[in-house]
Amino acid sequence: MTAGAEAGLLSGIRVVDLSSSWVGAHMGLFFADQGAEVVCLEPPDGSALRHSAAWAFLGRGKHSVVADLAQPEGVEQARGLALAADVVVQTWRPETAPRLGLGYGDLAAANPGLVYTSVSGFGSKGPFARIPGHEALVMAKLGFAVQFSAFTPRGGPAYCSVPYATFSAAHTALHGTLAALYERERSGLGQHVESSLAQGMAAMDPWRWFLAFIVRQYPEAYEAAAPIGDDGIPNHSFAFRLLVALSSDGHWLQFSQVSPHLFAAFMRVLGLDWMLTDDEWSTVPEIDDRDRRRQLWEQMLTAARSKTLGEWREIFDEEPDVWAEVFRRGSELLDHPQIVHDERVICIDDPALGPVRQPGPLVTGVGAGSDPSRPAPELGCDEVSASWNTVTRQLAGTPAAAGATPSGTPPLAGVTVLELGTYYAAPFAGALLADYGARVIKVESLDGEPMRTIMGFPESGAAKSLQGKQSISLDLSSDEGRAIVHRLAASADIVMQSYRAGVAVRLGVDAATLHAVNPGLVYINSPGYGEGGPCGHRPAFAPTIGAGAGAGWRNVGPSVAASDQLDLEGIKEASLRLGMATQVGGNADGCSAVVVGSAMLAGLLGARRNASAAAGTTLATSMLTSMAHVLCEDCVDYEGRSPTPTADSQLYGLSACYRLYRAAQDWVFLAAPSDRDWRRFVGALERAGVGQTLPSDPRFADATSRAVHDDVLAAKLEDIFASKDAAEWENLLTAEDVGCVEVALEPFESLLLDESEDSYGQAAGLIAEVEHPALGVHPRLTSLAHLSRSPTVLGRGCLLGEHTNQILAELGYGSDDIARLHAEGIVSG
């Protein structure tokens, strides 16, 4: 932090990032923004991230140390930093760190308080452990690329430009790291934390896992349906509730009308509300007949196109229940009215680049510290590590300092979280903390969490976000219901609320009210848009935020024709692809949920480390700011910045060396972006008897030359890959340490539900089994980060009000009082 700046939640923590990777950079940024001292270890020619426009953002507030890990003195330099650190982050393949002498086992004896975090592509165990951890390889190998086929009209798997796996893995790793640091306050001991891009992607899906499980369990009763039929007509009513439409002046809009009253308001402003009372149409948007479904869709698109964007904005101002986001592009998110209102954009003067506009910290508020002001460091610019004491760091007064044996309790044992919110974007964070041993009490209305009934099979839509929680169902608008929540808050460590702006105040569960009950409470505001401002009262669903942030256009924009070239059929086709581009694989809900988890854990750790300053801690996260961090390559603005790498119009990938190829049978993804990767790749081809001219061709001699002749190289590689089956290419090239995998044709959830012992999910330790009262015995994901010393708690989803009586009894209510509360409709369950 700069002199005189307010310390952040993680002030005093020392972090060494050995990775030079996007995952490590996002983790380090979170630490640096909250006041930690973060040192990036870079090779002599600097991190590859320095070539990205996002470096000005990712590097802010950090320090740079140059060390050549190919030389013994470079390894010793890295070791010295690690022995003085609280946290070490590395993203190498599992065998690399031990080979260098920089593994956890090499460092922990001399620094027993070290929290050592490893993030790989697929995890350290299982059949894919040695595959390089490129985002696109994870997407291809685990069945996401085939889901992205909805992005392109050509058929076959497609490339996803939004780095969902990278960003989410950074935060699942942060969850494990922060939980381990919190446990260290009790034991004095560090531990090894492991996560992966695969586990990061597992956070994205709200319910596909359970739908796949139900289809497998009841094949005669349920059949998995694709979002779009072979006739190009949507199969689900979500396509109408979350309509993607084109305005008359050429702006794509993502509407947000999920609940019945929101949809009814939408139909009214479209001039189609007559359908709601017409005998033939009264079930809209639920229509079985495909031709009538097509007619409804076309009428809605035509009505939406009858208005300009300006006219639609006038309607939004007049109709609070009707809302759409424009599909933004590039850095336009930095000028979103809500982002501007919340002052979530900062400007840092960079000595080389000048003023750089960029997203502010993910977590703001009372206790979160000042906005960062130090620019990204020049190579080798380090102002802190010389002052780091390399003597073994141990926490005074902890059991470990006295030689005690660690208890083996979960890292968040004894922590209570009170959850006030619905859907997935914030509540899934509670499930993440429950995995680490926190007691999470979900306060539900008498009608319950809406996701419980959002899918055809009861509880399947909400089971994942409810895992490990306890449910109390009550009428929060009543005085007695509110009093119960206040009594719960009095003994809670964290309250997380995600209601729309003004609701928490109206219900009497806002930060000021609950801090009066419990001054030491860490209060997290995580509404969709914000606590106020122009959009705070608006519904914020994953597609809406994804469109408004720019994720949709980033994924499919290159393949969408200019709007003035589209007739109704063209609008329908583009509408479907844009709609899928904000929902398939990754989404704004999942990205926001992992950020809320990081915010809760950082607040908890900060309060534990500095109890005297914890009173009144009120933190805030924002879905839009979370997506700005995800899209940081776009959301950095300065004069002369380089363009964001963009996929080709067919969405094969970013370049000839980083893209999909059709093999003789099925598809492969090749990831050989660097000169070192290229040399390894062409060497493997030579030894296989193909592509012998590539190594000596001057057009492909280095990355710059390959970029100039990218189309020529892609054509040559298309011919080469067409000569063998995809599985053969994977076996041949991965044996030579080349990043090339066969594209899985089954979606991620199907791969993980494979019960065979040698399946990826089983072998990598990603699957556990629990028994749910409604769903029966079913597999669930293990925690999204694994800790070497602390056990996790893998619970099942809870039923509505399942724990109401238990919780009331704990609060001191007698059986007669509990019976009265039920009889008067104050509580249920």
C-alpha cells in the first residue's frame, strides 16, 4: 500500500508467485488489492503476461524479482523468498516443483507456517495429470468445447474466448489458501493447497450435474433435451424468458424476465399480453407445440425490433419489471452506468503507458482498504523482499509454537455464516465455505429458494447451491421473523446478503442494523448490480450480466454478421448463438459466486488477524466488477494499447498453434503457443514421419513469423491432423510433452459421473457420494480445493425449513413457542 493508505484485509501477508501465469496473476492481484506484499518471480526476459494489455491491471501493486530457475542460483533465490513468505503460489505441472527443489515438501520443514498453493490444469492425480494446463486443453478434454458448438453455425466443437476456467480456478485456489491461512491462526501450521482449472470449471454449473444424474437414474421418465432442437427452435421456455433480440437501430439486447410477473410485464410492453388470456396461448411461455413455439418466438423478436435502443431505455425507466442489457464489446463495460455510479473503475498512472483506466478491486467497503495506486512493476523492481525476515516464521502463542499436534479439524470449524439471498451468484459461495467446515444457515422465505422448483425434478435445480447448509424458513417481513434473524446474527461471524437494492434495509437486515446487534460481524453485500444506483433495483441473472459485461460478444462476436444484413431467419440464428454465449460452459453467476466466496474468507481472515479493526466491517462485491476482472484483457483502457487476441470467424481458436483441428476421426485441440512449444511440436511430428518441412521453413521460424503466415500454417496443420484419428494424435503428442488432446464428445458432467475406477473423476479424487432426502444417494463434487492437513465436510443439499425447529431450539425457543410460530405462519419446516 502507498504511504498513508488504509490497510486492506490481507495486510501483513507475504505472497510469492512463482507462476508467471494468468491464474497466479489473478490470485496475486486479489492479495495485493487487499494490502498483501506480493512478489512475482519472473524469468530473465520477463513474464509472458507483460505482452498482454492486461498486465497493467494484473501487475498493479506487486513487486518483481528476476530469477532464472534453470540455474542453481535462481532456484536458491526462489527458495529464499519462499522461506520468508506466508503464501507461495505455483501453477506448474505436478512433477515440476519437486524436480526444482521448490515443492511443498522441500520448503515446509524450514517454513512450517507456509501455505503452499498448487494449481494445475487437471489436478495432480488421475489420467490427465501430465497434460499441460492450458485453458483450451481443459475445455476440450473435459467436454466443454463440444458444448460450445452452440456458438457457431458450422457444427462441431468451438473455441471459448472467455477464460472462465482460469479465473474460477484462481478463486477456488484462493478459497483453499485463505481457509488454510485462517486455520493457521489456530494451529500455527501451514499446509499444501491444491486446485485445478478443472475444479474451477466445476464451480460454473448450477444444475446440469443433477439433471444428468436424474436422466441416468430415470432413463424411461426423463430424457436430456438440447437447448435448441434440430429444427432451430428453442426447446426450453428460458429462450423466451431470457430473450435475445435486436433493436431497430442494430443493438442486441439480452432481456431478463425469468419469473412469471416479470414475463407478464415484458409481454405487455411487447403488445403481446393478449396471449396471456387467450385460450390457445395462455400457457406461454410454456408451449409444447413446436410450430406455435416458433410463432411465439418470431412475434416476440419482431415486436422487440420495432423499437430503437433509446425507446427501449425509456420503457426500462417507466417499467421497473422490464429490463435488458446491451451486448457490450471491448472496454465498454468500464462506462456501464452502474460501474460508474459505484466508482468501480480506477485510473493508475503508469510510467510507461500513461493513465490506465481499469477495474477496481473485487472487494470494496469498510475494512477493505484504499484503492490501489501503485502501477505494475518494471522488470526486477522490488521494494519489499529485502526487508523480509528469512528466519522461520511462526505465529506467536499458537499451539504449533508450543509443539502441539494439529487437531485435524476442518479449517473453518466454529465459523457461522448467515445467508440471506436466492439463486446461485452469491448463495453458492455459502456452499463453498460449508465444504471447509463452516456452519452455513440459509434463511429462506416460506415459499423457499426459487431454484428448488426451477427444474422439472423437485430440488434438482438448487441441490448444488444448498450443499452442506442448514435451512430455516420464516417470514422475514414479520417482526418475530426479523427478531429470529437478529438473534442468529448475534452469534454469526459472517452475514452475506444478495437482495436487490433497498430490500435488506426494508427487511431490517442491512449492515447497520445487524452491526448494532453484533459489531464484530463481517457483513458482505453481494446484490446483482449493487446497493443503489441506476441498476441496483434491476433483476440480475447470469445472461443479463454476461451480455452487459461483454462476455457474450467476446465469445461469438467474430461470427455474428452485421445487423443490417440480417433478416428474421438470420436474427433467430444469431439470437440463439448470442444467448448460448453467456450461458454455456461458464457464466456470470459462477464467476460471481467464487468472488463472493473469496470476499467472505478474506473478511473472516482479516477480522481474525486484526480484531481491533474488525468492528463494522462491511464489504461489497459486484457481478459486473467480477466480470470485468474475468474480461481484463478487454477491460483495460489506455492510449496505444494492443488489441485483445480474437478468435477467427469460425471459432476454431486464436491462431494456427492454438486452435481446434478436425482429425481423420473426431477433433483435437493443439496448444503450442510459445517458441519452445513449437520446437517440441515439430520435433514430435518429424519423429512421427509427418511435417518434415515445418522445422526448416523460415515462415514458421519464430512466433512473429508464424503470426504473419498464420493462415498458411493453419492450412498445413489441417492436412497433417487429417491424417490420423484424434485419439492417436493425443497419444503420440502427449507422450512427447506436446499440448494436444482429443476433444471429448461427452459433456463434463457425464465424464465425472462415470463410476469406473479409472475414470477421470474417480482417479482425480473429485467425486464423493451423499444421500439426499429427495434425490437419494448421488455423487457430488468434492471441495474445489484440497488441503493436505485439514479435512473437508462434504454435505448434502438441505430441504426447505429442514432445520427450523433445531435452530429455534438452539436460540432458546421452547416447544410451545416453536409450535405457536408454526401455527401463526411465522416459520415453517
